[in-house]
Amino acid sequence: MTILARALLRADGVWGRRAKRHRTTRFRPLLGLEPLEDRQLLATSVATFESFGLAPNTYVNNAGPSGEFVDAGNAFNNDFSPDFGGIWSGWAISNSTDTTTSGYTNQYSAITGSGADGSQTYGVAFTFGGAADPFHPAGSFVNLPDGATPVSIEVTNTTYAYLSMLNGDFSVSAFAAGDFFRLTIEGYTGPDGTGTKVGEVDFDLANFLGSNHYIINTWQTVDLAPLSGAGSLQFGLESSQNHPLYGMNTAAFFAADNLTVSTPSGAAGGVVFNDLDGDGTQDSGEGGLQGWVVELYSGATLVATSSPTDSAGNYSLPEVAPGTYTLRQVPQAGFSQTLPVAPGVYNVTITDGGNLTGLDFGNAPLTLTNLVVTPANPSLAKGLSQQFIATGTYSDQSTRDLTTQVVWASSTQATATINAGGLASGAGLGTSTITATLGSVVGTTDLTVTAPVVVSIAVTPANPSLAKGLSQQFTATGTYSDQTTQDLTAQVIWASSTQATATINAGGLASGAGLGTSTITAMLGGVSGSSVLTVTAPVVVSIAVTPATSSVAKGLSQQFTATGTYSDQTTQDLTGQVAWASSEQSTATINAGGLASGAGLGTSTITATLGSVIGTTDLTVTAPLLVSIAVTPAAPNVAKGQSQQFTATGTYTDQTTQDLTAQVIWASSTQSTATINTGGLASGAGLGTSTITAMLSGVSGSSVLTVTAPVVVSIAVAPAAPSVAKGLSQQFTATGTYSDLTTQDLTGQVAWASSTQATATITSGGLAIGAGLGTSTITATLGSVIGTTDLTVTAPVVVSIAVASANPSVAKGLSQQFTATGTYSDQTTQDVTAQVIWSSSTPSTATIASGGLAIGAGLGTSTITAMLGGVSGSSVLTVTAPVVVSIAVAPTAPSVAKGLSQQFRATGTYSDQTTQDLTGQVAWASGTPSIATITAGGLAGGADLGTSTITATLGGVSGTSVLTVTAARLVSIVVGPQDVSVEMGQTSQLAAVGVYTDGSTRSLTGQVAWVSANNAVATISNSGLASGLAAGTATVTAALNGVRGTAALRVTPTAPPVPNQTSPVTLTSLRVERVNLGATPRLRNVKALVAGFSGPLSETAAQNLAAYAVSSGRLIRAIGGPRIVFEGSVTFARAIYDAPRNRVILIPARATRLPRIERLRVDVSRLTDPQDRPINNGRNFEAVATPRGLLASPVASPAALSAAAVDAYFS
């Protein structure tokens, strides 16, 4: 018998989900004494590809020299060459998630974006199609583990193949009818697809054959059971789209995951029992030991471990590969092994499919006689710990370490605590008894906790450094056994390992004596701590800056020197090393070499800094000296009769300059050409040149002045300060006055300009044009001479007015806003609606307010005029008939019982404030038709409980009211049957049916109050059971909440028995007609039929018949006078509407069979609703009773028809 561990196949053909990891599924072997060599145990292993540990969106496609990827013992071939960018076949391993990129570059992605079951890694196979590859063999193979049987594999399309089949690409067209893409898996007995073929399995990755139309885009499980006996699997692809020379056009890729195979194995098991008598045999009453573990070894290697034994002592080991093993139990305290005997192990051989049982272990219980706790009476400092050992002596004088099995306790927790492993900790000074207990055996010892001791010393700072000649203070901090700390600086013994480098005094102050390192040690009671002190080169301790307190003229410089004194008292020139600075940069600056420059009058502190050492001195900057004079302008020209101002500028040592015009002595070399006064103002006296000289304190400067012909010295622009309206123009003239006081018209020679172009522009001929409101300076320029005047541009004037409105007509009573737009002289426009004077030519037709708002007063036309400053504009307004502006729906917020109706009225208010009834003109609508309906005439009907908005609309204007539909009310009670006849001493059951406003009915027989008008003739009970007392007639009333219904009850003398007789029963016809009653529903879903007739029945007597049909909540009453040719009574239990034959088949409740009756016809002349309004259904119905369908029981007394259930639909 073969036991195969594999997942169950679901009904939809998909294998059950597996955990995405490499594991073995095994059966627990059966335990017992019988051999199971006839059972083969199979273990299931799964190749999930997760063992390759790929990062997201990576793949591996080069298995290396081995040429294969191995997972769970399965070898996946990989043939890879770097030629031509990488040529391969066989298998690659992928963790790619790309499901959108088409083409060959995305050959390693599954269309699912992940492995099966949402895992990360999966395999990708590439099988060549068509002609053999020139470099590599074709095909994808998997070599299975020895003895393995293939079970299943999960496959799907790659993104490359899927998108090419879905959309088409350069080599394949989109799949259509007739196309397919098929995976074939073949099993062979040998490796790499060699040996004998054992079978094949086909799976369509795409199928458009016949009615199929799919491309696989999810993981699908392929059953490999038909390939049992295969040692290798070969995978191939074929497609409907191929090239005649190169084979398959479809991308020869697919993705795979979870290759599942089964392999044989064997197992062992037995019982661990309590051998009470120690004879090595499990006798009666010697039960199993729970919680014991058995181990299986191959040599010294642990191969398998059982789960702890159950309450019966049973254990089992998982299946292992066939071989020879050693089986031993893990001993437990308090027992002595009795089975197997020394050396206490089983040497077993497990065969393929074998299951060894009966490998039992016996253990005799031992008695613990003594417990010894060691060490005995130890002591430890507070905060330290002590490990105790509990050694048990058993009844056989053997001993065993029971430290982890005893229960440890400390008598004084404040002194010492102890954990479950026997480790005690000193908590406080004193003594505590340590106890070890196992069962009833106790062992003790005393633990003494002494004062805490120093366990470590920390020397700080840690590993400092200092310059030679400086000192460093050290601190020693002691940590005690109870984790407290204390400053021990003054208690420890300080030492320096290298005195030549550093010395240290008793207080921990170290001094640097020479370059190098020395270990500084603090010691107390055998505990020490240290820190390494590094002595570095001496450092600067002071800087002297020279010269001290110097002065320099502004603009000159001063060199400073910095001399440093070191910690070892040596000195050095640091001028080039220090950082130089001036405290007042505005007074003096200094460069990196110590050269200071006078920048401004005053005193500045000069600082030289090196590290944190600073040296200073003061530098005073005095006033600068004059070094040169410049006369400007240089070589100017001046027209005869004009003057030229000269300036003398002195330059000082600090490169500053100063105006010396008023201080120098001025002179002209040629007085006939030019003269100059003491302020440097020269005047042209005659044509020629003269040297102008300025002198101060022996320093002089000069300039040559040339006197030329006279020039224009002023220009007058006329007219002066004119004004012009925006958009108009003004002609200007320019008159020039020369340096010799002559004048000339320069209008055509000057350059004209306007200072504000937005206000006014001017042409080259002096014609200015007003462009915008404001003032602009008009300038006439010739050379450097300018003449100006101001031109004021005033506001433009209105030249026309345009009158406009949104609509040239308005309904009477409504208003129309007019606007007036003025066009000004500058072609701009402006809204002047509020400024013009408005008027209407015909006030009886239209009036207009000062703001341009016109109101229609009467039908006709009127000219609307707007006037401003003598300029006017107009428009014609037509006043039309008034229009509806609002609709009021009444009543507002009414309520009506379900089934009743409410008449709504719509009143329109017109634009001229008149009103009119619009009920018949508006369009009526119900917001919730399921709750309320409404007719074109505004009659609303309550259809269901709730509220609905009733809307009346006319020409875009609407009004609303909310209609509330309340629960249906009881409106009538029908007592049936009508005109009941009962013999004296007999009873008759009456029924009361309530009819509600919504047409629904309800049986009220048990709720109404029953009353007989003549109790001497008949009485009636609370349940409607009438009893005949005396011959006569009594009116029976059923009342509920003010609603009453009656029926006539006739009590007749007891009739003598008559012989049974039968005769044909003929009811001539049943005619139901329907008329249109607005919202009245047609007769539908008939649920009950109540029919009755009165008077003695005979073959010749004409009888009155009343029928009540309850349909869809409405009570329909039919009254007629058919001729009844039948004497007796019939109770109808059921009526079925036969639509194809247009008839109703009536079936009675109970009676005797009348074979002679062949058809029963009823002629109803009139059909009405509860308000006695006629209903015309428009159909003829024929009620037929056949010998099988109608059964009757003839009686001698008058008959009555009672309520009958009806399964019919009248439409």
C-alpha cells in the first residue's frame, strides 16, 4: 500500500495553497508491534526558488560551471554564453515584478508580478523553437531527486510572451480565433530527457481554439501524476504562429514555481515507561512517562529528535533516509534506565518505507535521600553574586547535580536573593539561609553578606594631553560592588610611569616635564585605574607686539612685530604666524604680515593672536597731508561774454580729496582773453586761450581756458502754461537769446520733448497733443540750452451717448435696466448711467428712474432717452403681456391616508401682481412616485407611507408642497356571507373583512364587535359564530372604530331530509369590464374570492349573486343576476386563471364528487369598487368546473358560497 502525502485537489481543479518555503510534508508513523514493511512512506518536497535569496527586481541567469540551478534536490539546467550580449536556454531564476514593459528586454518577468502564492522568487524557462540554435542545444530540463515522483508544478506566462500575444509585436500578431500557445511536459526515465519516455502532459498558456478565448495571466497548477516513474522532465513550447524557416514566432518563455515531488523514507517509534519494579519489562500498572525525548544519531551526529512523549509515553520520530542509526533516550533526574540494558541504546536499521516500532525505554524511579548545598557558608560583598550547587544523593548512593531542578529560597530577601538557577546576590549586610528543596528533601547553607568593596577605579579625564610646562588635574572615582560610586582622589596612591615625561602629586595634579606619554595610575586596596597623559610641545603663553603705542598719518603704514613667550619660557618671532587684527577698521587696517595702514583719524588697538594667546598695542592715525591740486574742468571752452567756474581739488596722503576752490590763489595768464576772481569764476573777454592756475602752500595745478564765439544762453517757449482738452493740440514756439544778448526764432531747430508722454506728446515742429489728464513740461532743447513751459491737459468732452439694455422688451410689471455709455473726444468711453437725465417718451407704457431702471406700465413701445450736456442717445423699449413669476401650491404640507387622494391647486402670480388659477395648465410631478402619484389635474394619490414633494411647473417657474402619506384607514367592513340562511338549532360562521383606504383588506373577524339586532331569532358570539334560535330574520353587525358592516341572517325551520339529487349546474358567463378611473389600478393578483347568493336554488329560479374579489389591496365587488340551475352549496377553495384559454378554473374546498357536472358558468352584469364606481376590465372570464375540478354536496336548504383562496392574476 502506498501512502502519498500531497495537497488535495479542489473542486475547481486547482491544487490547495502551500506555504512558500522549502519543507517536507510527512505522515506520523503508526505505533504498534506489527511490522509495516508493506507500507511505503512518501515525503513531499517543493522547489520554491526562495533559497536563492534574490533582491527585488533582480535575476540570475548563469549557473556557472555546474550548468544547473539546484533547489530542493531538483536540478534545473542552465546553458549560458556571454556571446552576442548573452545567449541562453534552460532555466533562469527571477525576482522581477515588471508587468507592463513589453519586448525582449523584459524576458525575466512573470505576468503576475510575483511568484505563486504571492511569493517573491520563481523560475523562468526559455525553450528554443524551430531550427536548432547554432551555439547551444535547445530545451529546458529538470532532473528530479533519486527515487522521486513528480506531483505538480505551477506555471504562468511571462510578461514578454503575454503582452506579445495580447497586443502583438514585430514578430507576432495579436492572438485571435485559431491561435494557441501550448506547454508540453514530457517525463523520461533518464537524466536530461534521456531514456524511456513515460508520458506527457499538455497545458495551454493561451487558447483561442473553438469557443475558447483566453491568455493565462495567473498561476495555474499542472498535475504531473501521469509522469510517475520519470527521472527527468523536459519542457517544450509550440504555437500556432510560426516562421517557415526559423520556427515559432511566439516568445518561447514561460514562468514556473512550486515544483512538487515525493520521495520515499522510513521511521521509528515506541514507548518510554515507568518501570516500577526495575525488571526491564512494562508490566501491568506501569504506565508511560510523559515529556521524555528520544534522539536518533548517525554516528556522533544527531539526525532527528522526537516530540516529547504523550501521557501514555508514546514517542515517534520523523521519517529519515534509509540507513543504520543509534536510538537513545534523554535521561531525566530521579530515574535509572532499565531498558535497553547497558549501553542503554538501540542500534537500528531503517529501510526504504520501513517503520520500526516497539523500541521502548524503561526507567525505574529512584528515591532522593539527601541534598547538599555547596559552597558551605560562604561570604560575599554586598552587590556581588555567589553560584550555589545542589547535589542529590539517591537511594542507590548515586549522586546527581539537581541545581536546575530544586526550588531555591533565601530566608532573608533583604540580605540576599537567589534565582531559580541557584545564583545568589548580596542585597544587604547580614546573614541569610539558602535553601534547596526537591520534594520533601531539603538542603541548606548560610550566606554572609559583607560591606561593599571597591571593584573598579575610573581615572578622569581619560587620556588627556597637555603642553610641556603645563599641569593637569586628575580625578579618581571608585565603583563599589553594590554599584555605588565615590570620589577617591584624595585616598588613592597616584603614580606616573615616566617621571621624565610627567610628574604627579598626592592630590592627582600632573605636570608636563618632557614630550611623550606617561600612564597615570590611581591605586587603592589592590584595585587600580589609569589614564594615559600625553605631553606635547610647549605652547605660546604670551605675545608682545612692537613698536608699542605708535602713530602714523592717515594713508601711511606701520610695520608691527609679534614676539611669543612659550610655556617653557623660550621666545620666538611669531609675526608671520599670528592672526593680526585692528579693533577699529575705520581707523586702521592690518594685513597678515603685520603691516598696518592708517584709514581714519583716531586710535585702534592692534591685536596679534595665536591659538588662545593674544598680544596688543595702540596705533594712532593723524590727519593726512596735501600732495597735489587738480583744476577742473580741464581745458574747457567758454563763449565770449560767458563765464566758467573752475574747481580746485586737493589730493591728500590718504588718497582722499578735498575742494580747495575757496582756499587757493587763482590767476589768469592772459587777462585780455579771460579774467578770474578769487572764487575761481573765469569770464570770456576776447577770443583766444589763457592758462588758469590755482596755488596753495607751494602746491599748484592749472587748466587752459579757450574763449569761443557767442552761443545761445536761453530759450523762451510760448505760449506760457497753456491748457488743452484731452485729444486736442497746441502749437508752441521757441525763441533763443545768445550770450551777446541777441535773439532768434529756434522753433524748427530745437529738440522738442514732453516730460509725461501719457499726458501730452509733441512733434518735431512743436505741435503738442493732449493724451491724458494732467500736466506735462514741454521742453525745447538746443545744445545744452533748454526752455520749458507747462501744458495742462483737461478732461475730454462727451461727443455721443449710446443707450443699451439686456433685452429690448419687458413684460408688463417687470423692470429693465438701461445703461448709458458716453464716447469722449479722446475716443474713450465711460458708463454715464448715473450722470445722464433719463426720460420715457410714453410714460403710460414705460417709466424710467434716474438710475436708468425702466418699468413696464402698459402694453406698447416707448423711446427711452439719456441726455448729458446737450448730447443725447435713445433706445426703444417694448412692453409685452405680464408673465408668471411665482406659483403657489395649495394646500401646503397636507397629509392623506394611503390609498386616498388629495386635490392640489396651483395659483400663479404674474409680473403685474395679478393672480390666476393654473391648476390645469401646470405640469404636475411627485418627487417620490412610490409614495405619492399625481395626475395632470393635480389629484395626488397616496401610494405608500412617507413624504413626497409635489411640484407644479409652468414655463420654468415652479412651486412645491410636501404631501405626507399616512397609514391606510379602515373605511368599510364587509360581512360575509351576505344573506346567510341557517336552520334553527344550527350555527353559521360569519367573517368580517376590513377594507382600507389603500384598497387592502384584512380579516377582522376576531377584532370586531359582533351584534345581533334580534337575539330572539339569532345570537352571535365574539368570534362571529351565529346560532339560529327561532325562525325569522336578524341583522348581524360587525363594528370596529366607528366602521360597521352588516349581513342578513335568516333562520329557517329545520328542513325535512330530501333525497340526494344532482343536476347540471350552469352559470352562464362571467364578464369583467374595466374603465379608466385615473389612478385606480387594474384588477391584479386576486388573493381571495367571496361569492354568495340567496333564496332557494332550483333549476328555474333566477338568483342574485354577489361576488367579492380581493386583489392587490382593493376590494372589488361584483353584483349580478345569473340563473343558477343547481340546488345545493359549493365552497370554492381555489380558483386558477388559465390565461392562454382566457378562463378561471374554480376548485372547491371539500364536498362529494358530482360526475355529471361538466361546466359551471357565472354571468356578472356589473363590477364596481368599494365606492360603487363601475370597473370595466375588458375581458370575458369563463369559470369552468370539470368532474375532476368541481365537487359539490347537494343539500335541501338554500346554499351559500364562502370565501375562497384564489391563485390568479387579472390584468
